[in-house]
Amino acid sequence: MSATVSPLAPKSYADMPPVRGVRMATAAAGIKYKGRTDVLMMVFDSPAAAAGVFTTSKCPSAPVDFCKENLSGGKARAVVVNSGNANAFTGRKGREATAMTAAAAAKAVGCAGGEVFLASTGVIGEPLDATKFSGVLDELAVSAKEDFWLEAAKAIMTTDTYPKVATRTARIGGVPVRINGIAKGAGMIAPDMATMLSFVVTDADIPAAVLQTLLSEGVGPTFNSVTVDSDTSTSDTLMLFATGAAAADGQPAITGAADAALAEFRAALNDLLKDLALQVVRDGEGARKMVAVTVEGAENDAAAKRIALSIANSPLVKTAVAGEDANWGRVVMAVGKSGEMADRDRLAIWFGDVRVAVDGERDPNYSEQAASAVMKEQDIAVRVDIGLGSGRATVWTCDLTKEYVEINGDYRS
Amino acid sequence: MSATVSPLAPKSYADMPPVRGVRMATAAAGIKYKGRTDVLMMVFDSPAAAAGVFTTSKCPSAPVDFCKENLSGGKARAVVVNSGNANAFTGRKGREATAMTAAAAAKAVGCAGGEVFLASTGVIGEPLDATKFSGVLDELAVSAKEDFWLEAAKAIMTTDTYPKVATRTARIGGVPVRINGIAKGAGMIAPDMATMLSFVVTDADIPAAVLQTLLSEGVGPTFNSVTVDSDTSTSDTLMLFATGAAAADGQPAITGAADAALAEFRAALNDLLKDLALQVVRDGEGARKMVAVTVEGAENDAAAKRIALSIANSPLVKTAVAGEDANWGRVVMAVGKSGEMADRDRLAIWFGDVRVAVDGERDPNYSEQAASAVMKEQDIAVRVDIGLGSGRATVWTCDLTKEYVEINGDYRS
């Protein structure tokens, strides 16, 4: 947690109304930080349907392994998240720490160990002393409140400079439902997954299998389309829970992911996921500028995304953005190195609305002044037309600044 | 070209003896820089056998396209290299510039256009005005000298802080031959290729096809095993020429790449390529530390190399090195994101001779002090044992510093 808030931070936090069926509490357990909360407990008084997507790392953290196993049950009664220590690469001790935490949480809420989900974020490789917080879970389960979302988001921050919250509403069969989400993440951010931790809860009544389909589909153009530094965490966890409270309002039962009644909910969920994902990029370590990279005209959508990520992850593109340099030659370089089909003589590149290159060379009407003016903005759109097909993708990233180097050179995060 | 020489630079330049059959000259054409040379001409008075490897970028520069076409002839009489402008993404104008330069060089030395090779390095996307230097080639062809290697290396520098030269000798059938090479490159450096430009000349008598095999094999563990910033240039060019002058000393004719008489030459060539490649890393933009990443115990050698590159290209690993932070958790992260087979519980990691992690957790004898002492060195060895097979690879990189961001944010290079 930094003293200085990212200049790209939202001007205000969303006002987070309660979501029926989930309560939250936080504690300051002193796992690593002093004078701040570092443990979050979410309690579902009735079993909530659960879905999750996780890091593709071959060396996932102990909590990721734990969650994946419990997800087969599809039911959640408690979620415990700590910041300050990722419980990753902690071997047998790591598994002991998840087992101890889960047992304490299960006892606190009166559920089975298989209905508990865990996440940890922070330093990799240091043993996590779960005794520091497992003793407080009893108390947290009792004191947990419905109206506590912003505090929940604060407790899971590490190098984040602001808490990330978002809320949406939708109707299912005419019945209003709510979706709230929190996220944390600022570095070690790249698909897949692009966040370190995010927890989303709805009061809709949706079966776990359907929830999983919605989440798996929703993550592609949102959390898996943002990158800060191309590094993928061992701990990335995005979970979606449905408490089902809306069933009491007459929400019709959902029959499957293709159910037409889900249209509005699906759109609201995807919009919320995108909101949270972009908040993560806007808090990218050392970020001063937000960049949306759109590639169109690629062979197909997957190729477009790979080219867009090649541009978004290029240190030379990102330092040029930091330097407000309209260096479109580096965009060409990044297209070229992506390995995807591209024909130099068909490429066109825009910074904002300024076309800087077309037909394999600098735009005949190129204006350094106009291009430079775009680069001075805080939000910059880079668009590339490959000129070969109809594949399209947008990814989001931030600039690479000296502050990124400072944050990551000085701090064992 | 920077006023400050990299702290990792060699303490002295190799003394570069002439190589019979090749002469060089340079000129200050004012393409971009003031007060320095920016054009190099190499002249082979008799046709030299030619081999080359080039960028895998899908958007290669005009000179790369030009060289690839001429390489089918296998013979070189002249090489013209300019710095300050890459002649990349310059469309029709770019092809006109290569044609004009080649015609001027062919006229100057009295050869066919197909016996000329070209390379350009510098800004991408700006039209290259070849009239600036095509007029001086006549003069350069006459004034070119055998004893001019260090000056040649200086003329092709861009953001390099020192010229890169290397020389080796070997015997073929008892007859001594020499191999000299120059290279340039400091940023936009990643396999494949890892240098921007490098030219190597030997007086050995080796047919072009054999030369090509030697070069293609030699590049894997050398130029294609170094990375500064994971960005791949549109212009990367490594060429190897054999003047054949040693034939007059009685060097036996080479029958093929498997010829046993080539053993010593092959070893010397590979050693020279590695020398030049490491000089490029040691001049990495903003570099303060050199890192050798060795991965062993991977499923196979290719997997080992991909894991090693994942570590070497990770911004979080590179900033930790810059901060002298023995943050081996980030090494775990980079292993995990590589996509290659890895089992957390079998991993072991060393910084220098200090084992920091073993069997999926922190080494029981871990000493922060010992690990930190390693990180304070200028040359740092990171070794990872995956514990699964016998695949092995070493790659070289440098740290990621604020100076890298400064150089690339401030300078349209």
C-alpha cells in the first residue's frame, strides 16, 4: 500500500450497497504490514453457489490448489483472504497453513471444510504463519456485516494504491439482482489471470455450473485482457458467488448458461469484470498513463489478441508511452515480433485519432505535433489495422516508468 | 552512443589483427548523428562466401529483405551498413533506398548488385535518405584498409556505449585461420535474433553452404540466448563471410559441414559468437548487472531454454536484480508462467553458490545475508533445477533499471 495514490485512480469509489446473503469482516493480524487490516472473511449464512478461475502458473500457491479442489463441491460458506504473504512455494508448510485456516473458518461458521475458499497475496516463498489470524476467525464470523465492501477491498491490498470496488444491477425474469465485486492487484499482472485476487458476489439464484460458465466466458475480454508487466502471479484467483437470495423475490430458476433470462445479468457481470480489471491496470505499479491497444484486421480474434498483447507487453512501447514519445516504429516492431500473420505493406497505425502510418510507411499527412499531443493525454488509444482479416481484440496496459523499477527494486513484494 | 560507458563493459578492447581479403572504411554522413561516423563499407577484393541469419520479425526492414534475396547467390563483394536510421517500415521508399545503395556499392567495387549486402540500424519508420551516403561509397572502396576493425565497430553503434569486437584463431588441416567479428546492439534485443547487427569475417576457405550450417548452428546457444528487454528488432542481421585467403597457405578444401577438419574452427567461431553476444548484453540499455540464468533438470533442452527466457525476460526478476534483492519468489513465478512442465515440490534455486530454495520451499539453511551478498556482485548466476529431466540451457540478460526507462523514454531510438 503506497502513500501516493495512482494518478489514474477513479475520482471516487463506487457506493457499494449490501448484497443479501453475504457478510464481511476484516482484521489487522500483522502478517506483514503494521497499522492496517490484512485479513478478510466473507461469510455466507446459507451455502452460496461458487465458481472460480485461477492462475495458469505451473507453480500455483497452496490456496489456489486448495480452492480448485473445493470448487468441485460448488458450494461456499466462507472465504478467508490474507494479504502480506502469498503462501506460495511454501511446500508442506503451505498446505498445513491452508488446512489450519480452513478448519478454523469451518468451525467459525459451522460448515464443512469443503465449503471454505482461501486466497493469499503478498511475498512468495516465506512460510505463512496461519496462527496469526486463524484464532480471530470465530470473532470475524460473528461481527461480519453486509455493508462492508470498501473495507473488504482495503484489507486485501498489497502494493495497490487504492481499493478496487464495483457494483452493478440487472434483472432476471423481471426481478432485480445485484452484483458486487472487489479486486486487488498492481504488479505481477498478466493473463491468464490478470488480477491477483478478485471476489464477486451476487444475490441472484444461479447454479454453480452456470455460474462457472458465465465466469469462464466473462474473463476473456476483461481480466485476461489486461497486463501491467507480463508477469503472471502464482496466486491469481477470481471467484464468483451467488447467494440465491433473489429466489425469495420470485426470480425464476435458471435452467442453463444459455437461458435467455440471463442476458441482462451476463452483460452486467461482464461490465463489472471489465470495470475491476481496468481498475487494476489503472493502479499498475508506477503507472502514469493508461493505454488501450486495439488490433483489428488480424487473421482472427485470437491472433488479434496475441498481437495486442505483444504491443502491450513491449518494454520499448511502454517506455515510449512514459516518455510521451509517439514512437510508432516500436509498435511496428511489436507487431513483427508477435509471430502472427502481418504484412508490413498493409499495416496502419493510429495514436488516438491521428493516423501515423499507412500502407507500410509513415502517413503522408503525418504530423509530429498532432501525434505528440495525443501522447500527452492520460488515457491513450493505440489502434493497429493489420489489413488481412476481420480478427479484433482490445487489451489494456499502462506505461513503464522509473517508479515501476523503483517499487520493484526496493520492495520484496 | 552514450557519454557514459556501461559499467559492465570489457576492461579493454581486443587487439584486432587484419583478416586477409577484407578491407573496411567508414564515413560521417550525418544521417542522424553529428560528429561521428555512421556508414561502414566492407570490401572483399575477391568474392567471399556469405552466410546469414536474420530477424524472425514478420515486419523485417528493407535491408533484411534485400540480404535474404542476395544470400541465394552465396557470394559477397561489398557490405554497406549505416546507423541512425533502420530503413524499416519505409515501404516503397525503403526498397528504393536499398536499390540505390546497392547500385552505388556495386559500381564502387565493380561487382554485381547481387554480391552486395546491406544493413541499417536506428529509428524505425523514418524514410532513409540514401543519397546522403551513396555518393561516398566510391571513395570508401578505394580508401578501405585491412586494419580498421575497431573503427568499423564504432560506425555501426546506436545506443551502444562501447564498440564490440572479438577475434579468434583456429587451424584447419594444420593451417592457421583467423576469425574477426564486430557487433552492435543495446536495446530491442531478444531471440531470435538477439543482436541487431553483427558481421564476422574469416580468411578460411569454406563454401557458402557449409558456412551457413556453421552459422545457423552456432547462433542458438550464443546470439539467440541473450535478451535485454524481450523486444525483437525488425533489423537483426548476423552475417559470416569467408574470404578464402587461407587456401593459398595450403588449407585443405572443406567437403561439408560434418568435415572433421572443421572441429577447431567451429569451436572458435562459436566462442567468438558467444563473446560478441555477451558484449551486447553487457551493454544492455541502463544495465548495471549481468545475469546468467541456467536451467537444468527440465523435460528437455528446449523446455529449459523457454524457462530460462521466462526468468530472464521477467520485469519483476530484472528489477529485483537491479535492487540487489534476492527475491527468489519471483524466479518461482517466472518458472510457473513459462508454461513448461514444472513441479513446485521438486524445484531448487541457487543465487551464485547459495541454495535459496529446495523441495518446494525455502532452503532450511537459507541465509538472507549470504543470498544478499551474491546480489551485490556485478555478475550474478541464477540456477534453477526443475528436477524432472536432463534438459539444460543457459541464457544471459541484464537488470532492468531506471536508466533503461530513461534511455527509452527520452530518445526516439
